[in-house]
Amino acid sequence: MKPNIFEIATSELSQDALITWLLKWADNRYSSIDNNIHLCAIKFVQALIGETDNYCITEVEAGRQWNNIDVWARINNEYFIVIEDKKGTREHSNQLKRYAEIAKRHYENTKIILVYFKMEEQGEYSEIENAGFSVFTRKNMLSVIDNYYHQTIDNKGNEILLDYYYYLKELDKKIDSFKSLPLDKWHWYSWTGFFSTIQKEIGGDWGYVHNASGGFLGFWWRWHHGKLDDDKRLEFYLQLEQHKLVFKLSANKPEYRDEIRAYYRSKLYSLAQKENINIRQYGRLGESMGVAILNEDYRITNKDGLINILATIENLRKIENLIDLLSKEINK
């Protein structure tokens, strides 16, 4: 495979430039220069603003870093698009709300379109959507460029656009790699694909967790609350630390952590034994502490050593049931 510029230029700034460049191509002035790119750009704009193929686009202005907004575009003097381009870490909703307010103040008589452009996987989008932004995903972008790719496959298409298309297709493969790689060969993208897949079935959230050992991708779900008395309250939930399944606990007051942990552990161990779930002691006393860990990998494989998603989800549901029963025991 030939070198791909987007495998080298991996920053948000490079992607910002690609988005801005493609938006500019939707202007009528460029149809005679390369009509295939022009039509692809029109489809891109239509997808961003939620218009059908019948919506005619004639004038487009686009740029970067206006009032700290990653990418902006004015369409036919009718729409103003705010694009927050995010690679890696998540965006804070307060920042997004500020961008929306800026756009609305400057373009009072214009339809404001707020877009969160995210080509990689992300655990939770509720804060993004609550800020009024719609999420534009890798699937959306591939759909935009796919027609251009097939139209130019027999002749020399634009290297920039095709490189980006190949980059996204390769990213797709990396994220889906958890389906075809043995468990011990999983990498960062494998885990993001796996967590995104199980999230659709069991809910929860996931993301990067910093720690002194270098951090990990974590997945957390199934929160419950309980109390020993009015002063001693606890929150407990499940957390996946990549291949490990950890039973997590938080106490409302630091001075009661030891007592609350001992109480929770006694209830958890007793119930796990009844439910035939093999756990052992794990973690240290702290604000959000691990108290136990599943003794084996929670992931279930097929005979070929590859992940069996249905069996794995069934296994996770078994652990969920343990936590649900524990909540009833604590709160009875």
C-alpha cells in the first residue's frame, strides 16, 4: 500500500484542513475545475445541514479557527455551520454551548447548524447532544465519499480525497479488528470497537482512564446506591479495565471507607459464592476503589480463539445479575 498522508498528518489540524478544503469545493465557482469533487462536496454539505439532494448549493464560504471554532461555513447566506472536530479526547459541553451562542449572536437571521465531527469511536454523546450538536460519524463521512471513490476508480481521482477515504476505511478495519484477532493481540482500536459494540447491548460508558501505570481503556456500568445508615452511604458499579472485570465501590465520606468496604465485600463474596461466580480480593482503599476482581477473563471465545460476542454479553449479564441481587440485599 502506498504512503497515506493522513497516516502521517494525524492531528486535528490536518483533519480541520481537509474538512475546510472539501467544504470550499461545494461553491459553484469550482464545478468546472473538477465536477466530481464539486459534487462530492455538495453531498457533504447536504449531509451536514440535513438537506436532501434537491437542495441547491451555490455559494459557500468556509474557514478555520473563528472564535476558536475549529471549522465554520456559510451556505447560500442561509446556513451557518459550526463544526467541532474531535480526535482522541472528548469535548466539554460548556465549550460547545459557548460556540453555539457565539454563532447565534453573529448570525441572528441565519439557520445555525452545530456539528460534532468524530471519526473514531467515543463512549458517550449525551453531553454533545445536550449542547445542541449532531454527531457526524465515520459512517456518515464514508457514505459521502463512497460515490466519488466509485466514480473515479477507473481513472486518477484526487489524491487528497482518496487518501482520506482509504484512511477512514483502514480505521474501520482497525476498530473492527476485535472480531478477527485473538484476545491477546487486541490493540487500542480493537478495544474501542469492542466497547462500542457491547455498549449497544448493556449501556454504560467508556473512555481512557489515567493512572500511574500508564492508563487503560475502561468501561463502567450498572451503578447502584445503598447505605449502612444515613451517614454511611455507598455507590457501587462494574468496571472493565480492558481484560479485567472489577467490582468498584465509592464511599460518601473518607472516614467510613474502611468500614463500608468491609461491609460491601462481605455481602459481595457471600452472594458471588451462591451464584457460582469466581472472584478474589483486589484494589486498595481510596475514593473510587476496586474491591474484587473476576478470577478469569470475562470474554468468551469460540473454538478458534476469537471473541464470541453473544456469549460474552451473556456472561456480562450474569455479573450484572449478581450486582442487582447485591443491591437488593443491601437495600432491603
